[in-house]
Amino acid sequence: MIITVLLLGFGGAAWLEWKELRQKEEGRRTYWIVFGILGFALIYSAAVSFDKTLPSLSSYMIPWLKPIQDWILMK
């Protein structure tokens, strides 16, 4: 069930990205970058959903993004 949801979500995102990149006539390198990041995110999301002992990406991102959030919210 979780794989179906992941594939539908990432498939939809890939389709939207494909349409946008084709419309703007981006270069081949841009395609590799965009779909490489999308592929990494899909594989990591699937791995985290199967193996609950893996750390989620949010545990790495919170220390970086917390100061920005505090600055935006004027804390």
C-alpha cells in the first residue's frame, strides 16, 4: 500500500516536472539533475518506509532550517 502511494506521488511529480522542463526547453543536464534528485528521494522514502531504523531526512534538515524559521517568525 505504501509503495503504491509513493509511486503515485512521485510519478505525479515526475510528470509535472517533465511537462515543465519540456515547455521551457531545458538542457539535458537539467533533466539529469531534476530526475536524479527525484529518484534519490523516491528510493530513500521507500527505504525509510520499509526499515524504520533508518533516520528520516527531517532529522538532518531541522538543525539547518530551524534558524531560518525562527528568523521568519521573528522569534
